[in-house]
Amino acid sequence: MRNTLGELNNHLFAQLERLSDEDLTGEKLANEISRAKSVTSVASQIIANGSLVLEGRKLIDDRMNANTVLPKMLEG
């Protein structure tokens, strides 16, 4: 897997397809469910990190704009 959100999306859909396999039963199904939980946990952290980076970028971009209006709660 390359390190892009698009590839992460593809990986998550592949995991969904594996979970949808009606031939999976018993221990194999339990193992796939466990794997899916791990993948979901890591994917959630990657997405949260991406969101944090995006928010930081927005703040930097807004700070560069001299006409930025502060939210009411931040006005002195």
C-alpha cells in the first residue's frame, strides 16, 4: 500500500470485501474480524492525523490573510 488516502480507501474497501465473503466461517471469520478491527483502528488514526494537518494548514492560511475576522469569543 502506498501512503495516500486514496490507497487507504482502496485497502478499506478490500477489507470490507473480505468480510463480506459468505464462505468465511468459524475461526477464519473470527480472524478476519479481528484483522478488520486492527485495520479500522489504524485507519482511524491516519484519518485523524490528516484532519489535524488540514486544520493546521487552514489556520496558517487564515493567518496569512490580513482581513481575517476573529471569532466573537476571541475578540478582545
